[in-house]
Amino acid sequence: MKGLGVFINSPYLGGAERSIISQLKEIQGYKLSFYIPFLLEESEASELISHIKSHHANGDINLIKFPSSLYKISRSQTKKIPFILLSLILFVFHLRENIRKHDVIWVNGNKIGLPILLNLILGFKGKMVYHLRDYPSKDSLFKYIWRLFRYIKAEEVLVLANSYDVQKKAESMILRSNVVFDTCYNPIDAMTAKNGKQEDGIVIGIASMLAPWKGIHSVLLCEAMYRFELVAAGIRAINIYGDDIYATEGENKNYKKDILKFVDQDSLINFKGRVAPQKIFSDIDVLVHPSLKPEPFGRVVAEAYESQTALITTGLGGSGELILDDCAIRIIPYDYSGLKDALIRCCDESFRKELVQSGNKMSQNIKEQQRDFWKRLERFIA
Amino acid sequence: MSFKVLVTTPDYLPRKGGLTTYTIDLVEALREANYDVDIYHWKKISDLKLIKHQRYEKIININYTAGYLGDWDRSKNINIIHGSEILFHSNNLLKKIYKKIFKRRIITFFEKSQRNIFISEFTRNKLVDAGFKIDYFRDIIFHNCINTNNGEFVNNDIGDLLKVCCVVRDTPHKNIHGAISLLEELSEYLNLKVQLSLNSERYSSSIITIKKNHDLSDVSREELYRESHFNILLSLDHSSSGYYEGFGLTCLEAGKYGVPSIVSRFGGLPENVHDGLNGIVFDDRQGVDDFCERIKILIGDYSNTRKNTYEHTINSHGRHNLKKLLEVVL
């Protein structure tokens, strides 16, 4: 049996990790080996390991110590470049044997991608799927990743994006003649629809890690400005599901502390922490996706369709590909009044049903796109 | 709860301009929210020493300089940050040297203030680039609002002449020359006559008609907006000389009659104009043909574009929203 080495990007069970674990169930005839980075302790990955075991009982799981300085550069700038370079070189050699064992390697993000690409320059004769879960970054050391593609010695390389918007950006940055580009939308777990009408008011949800570009603060300000109107329209609560899951520096730092100050005793806002998607969507009537920057895919958008939940979204970037006019309400970043109007519109049950029906069709389109991709992938790895 | 609020401003009547308009609207919004408001119109720095700040619970600075140089508690300050005043560049050498020397102190002033209200994300990010640390509760992005009480939906079809207005001061970063060039290309591409109304007299074109309106009165400016099919504002980012477009107030002034805008991708303009909703953003990197094709689509659905522009301006940029914000931040 051929071997497929899957290099995960983070020890935590985030959207990218859920996606790859679910997607690999489509691949038959390969022995799967998972490589999970951790920063300080192996226990950081316990939730992720359980998730892998529940989906791939026969897969090998290997933990690898990841230099924390290298991990932190993904979302913040750093001045410790010489130290990072040294950590990187040591880590490249640490990974070497693990890479060479496999016929195909699957790279599930840029943090792990950089040391792997450096390894591939030193020689690897198999095939590589480089899975972009985000827009190719031009920041810090990552701007050099895309140049490395010119020098790697892999037999064939597939750069896989999770939206056509990400693919387009990747094509403009990765200049190598024998790289193939493709897109596969992220998979979404099956969800049951919420049953019945809320008798005691509408519950709004935001499902997102707590990071500034996710725009949670703009919803909090909207709630503070228009609380009276929202309550009068029938909104009972605005629940925020998620936490600060990344141990990165920069603009993420203190965000949670800052936004908690918006909440007073009369507020509709409830911070719920990390909750499983099925539970979130069974608790809410409307999902708000208020991102302020282009989202590579927008997993919660697809989850809202799957769970038959009405959706309000800024629809920036790749997430915009999943939105047609009648399956969600589009809002503009920082348009607090526009968000308030959208929330009030969604208090009408028949309007929510119209959105949900159109969302169902879009959900089918997403699944069809994924099926088409897996057929193409079989040919690539054969 | 209501208490005494002071609004400090360097620009006020009888002088007209963006800051004067903003001050009037802000004061009206405060009064609508039942605050007891005084206005302090300062003309020189020494005026700031005369402010009897003890009388006021909060001080709203239309330009941050008053709060920065005033001798009251920093935490009383709510600063409205419009745009280029927070740049640490200037064509005026003395001003530039002063800002460079006191850069850290100015940034600390913002960090110690009670609230900072930025009219665009672009403006906030300029300050972040200079070393400012954001507090997402203290620092709010709130797009400009105007008095839309005299707004009215005007359904003005495009016949064989496309009427465009450009109501700006004739300064380099406003890029009137660029607006003329783009409209010339558009006229040729669509084979459509174009008339551009300007309040400057020094421009001409052999391809489009330039209508010069020197010294527009308030009434004639409103009339110009009403009769136009598009407003154009192709400002450039001249941050290194101390100028950029913080948000682009004229897009709202035109929008309250349903007139969509053509804007550049610089400054706060793309936060103001949303492609296909209330106008179109010209991205010079995509080329003129791309712009012409996109505006052709917009013109094909022109009456809906006007309707959307009007509704968006009234609902999202009406002064009632400013009143709501002030109730929260005060």
C-alpha cells in the first residue's frame, strides 16, 4: 500500500484541521500518516488526536515539536529573524526522514509548509499536494515561500485552494511551469436542521475565533447602538461562539479583553466560548458572519446552509463565491445601521425560510464542486 | 444620562468646509440626544488655554490638536479623526518637524483618550502604521454621516448626455486631471457624450464638455448634485505630502439625491463606495477597459443603482446614526 504523509499545520482542532481530516476519507488505497506539530506540550494536540482517531482508526499519528518562534510569525511581524532562521534550519532536518517515507505528501498550511518546501529543495521524488487554507501571504518570511516552488524537486505538485479566489491569488504568486492549480471547497459535516419556531424570541449567533479581522467588535457596537430596536423586533440574544485559539502576537493580543468591555448588564450579548458546530446551529436562528477582511472560504457560511440557518454576511473574498443574492443578506463592513436592518428583517420567519431554501440549493452546489474535485485528484495521485 | 459636553473645532461658521459641516451635524446629533452642548471655535493654539474645561464632563475634539494641547484630563477626550491630520508628514517644514519630534507623545495622547472615532479603517491604519496600539473598545471606526433631512430621491435618466460632477478643491491630491482623463476614455469607449461640472476654471478637454462653476453657492451645489448622473472623486494617496481622502464626503452629499459615485481605490473611498451598490471603484491596476465594462453594467441598471444609492445613503449615513453612536460613547 502506498503511503500518504499528512502534515497538519497546528496542534489545535480548527477549521483547517476539521476539513483535512474529513476530506481524507475520500482517498482510498493509501496508508495515512498524520504529523501534528506542537509548541510546548504534546497535550496541546489531544483534541485533534481524538478527532483524527474517530475518523481514521488505522492512521498513524506522529507528534513533532515545532519551534514556537516560527509558529508565531504567521500572524505577526517579528524582529528576531536570525533566531527564527536557525530554528527553521534545525526543524528542516528534523522533518527530513518523515517526508521521505511517503509517496505523496499533503501539506495542510503555510506554517508547516515552509520547512517542508525547504526539504523538498534538498530532494524528494514523490508528489506533493500543497493545500492553501488561506490567501498566500506576502508578509514576513512567508513572502519567500512562493519563490521556493521554483526550486523544489518533487515529481508533481498540486497547489490546492479552498476557493477560486484563493486559487487566483496563488496563480499570480507561484510561478513554476509544472505546478497544477485546483480548488476544492472545504467539506462541511452533516447537520440537522433546527426544529420549530422560537416562542421566546430570535437568537442570533456569531461563530468565529476571537480575532479583530473577524469583525465581532462591529456587531458589538451595532448591538450597543440599536439595542432598543433589536429587542423590539424580537431578538432575545446575540451569542458569540469561539475563543482566542491562536497563540500569536500582534493585533490579536488583547482583542478578547477589549471586546468584553462592550458588554453591560442590559446587553443582548453572551460570550459562549468554544462550542461544537452542531450545538451552535441548533441554538441559533440567524448566523452573522461579519468578517472585515476577505475570507479564503468562510466555513460558517457553508455550515449555515447545511444547518438551514438564515445567514447575514459581509461575503468578502472566497466566502463571496458561496453567496448568491437570495441565499443570504449581504452587509457592508462597519455599516452598523445596515446590520441592524438585516437583523430586524431576519426576525420575520417567512423571510428566514426563503433564505434557507436558497441556501439549500447553494449547499448542493458546494457538494457537487467537491465531488468533481475528488475525481480529478484520483488522476493526480494515481 | 445627560451632562455638559464641549465640542472643540478649528473650523466653524462663517467659514464653510468639511469640518464645519461635520461640527454642525455632530452638535445637532448631540442636541437631538438631549445633551447640553457648547461649541468652542479655536483659531490659534493660545485660544485652547482659555477653555473652561472644568465645566464639562466630556470634550469632543473635531481636530485632536485641542485635546492634545489642552490642559485637561486626557480621559475626558473623545477625538474625531478624519484623515490627514494624523499623518506625520506635511509640506510645511515646521509642522513636519514638530510632528516628527512629538510623534510618540501624539500617539500616547490617542492611547490615553477615552475614545477615538475614526471615519475610516484606512485612517485608523495610518495611525497604527505610526505605532498606535488599537483598543477595539476605545477605537471605533464610524463612517461619516450627514444631514439627510433635505435629501430626496431624484430619478434622473441618462439620455444621450452623461452628466458628471466633481465638487472638490483644486489641489493635486484631488486629481481633477485624472478624473477628466478617465471620463474622456469612458466617453470614447461607450461612444457617449460626457459633461463634467467642476468648480475650477483651469481645465479643458477636447473630448468631453467641461462646465465650469466658479464659487458654487450652497443652493447651486445641491442643484448640481440633483441634475448629475454620477459624482466623481478620483483622489490620490499623497500621504507622504500630508494628504489623502479620509472618506469622501461629496459621495454622501450626492448620494442623498440617489447620485452614485465613481471613486479611486485610495484612502477611505473604497469604504464609502461599494461596487454596484452606490457607485463604482476605479482600480487603475485593472485598467480602463475593465472600468468601462463595469460601469456599462451599472448604467444598464441605472435606475436601480440610483435607488440603492439613495437608500444606502439615507439609512446608513443619515445623522440619526451619529446620534446613536454618541449615545453609546458618551
